[in-house]
Amino acid sequence: MPIDDKSSNIPLAEVLRAANGLVAAKLIEDWAYLLLKAFPVQFLAASGLTEEAVREAERIEFEGVPAKIFRAEHIVAIAASVGRQKDKARIEQLLQQAELDRTYLEDLIQRYKLTLPTS
């Protein structure tokens, strides 16, 4: 998902530099995040599903700073694995608004033995 909202007050380039600095200092191995119209950055511990999400994240550049962004399918699967009410709402929103590869999502759901909420 492209980052195109430079009108935000969030110093995104600084956040990306700081995250890259954590990797350079070997404090973390890798990272990726989701940002939609100035929605706050969220960092997750990477293991299993989230590790795959980081590994397959889209590589982008924002104001000259390299970054990686989770695929929307991984966001849906991660939210399904957590299962809180706000995660169910996030799933519904992404299923309605994001351009998802439904075959890829179904594969994730099956491999990680997850279920999507029903409306």
C-alpha cells in the first residue's frame, strides 16, 4: 500500500530512520509496518505468521528512506490470529476496501489454521 500523504504531522521519515537504526545496531533483525492515511505505525514481534509478513513485505522508499510494508493479506491474517473486536473490525474494513489477493489470503488462513469473522 503506497504511502502518499505527506500532509501528516507524523515525522514518518524519522520513524523509518529510527527503525532502520535498530536493525543496523542489531537490536532487531528486521521490521515492516502498515500506514494508511496517517494511521500510526505499529510494530509487531516477528514469529510464524508475522515473520512471514516481514519477509514478504513490500519494499518502498519514503523521502529517501527505505522501508517495508506488510501485504494487506498478512494484516488480515494477523488480525484474525488475534481475534479482538477491533481486529475483527479491521478485517471487515480491509475485506471491503483493500485490493486483496483472495487466493493468497485463503492460503494464509488455511496454513495458519485461522478463521475470518462472518458478518
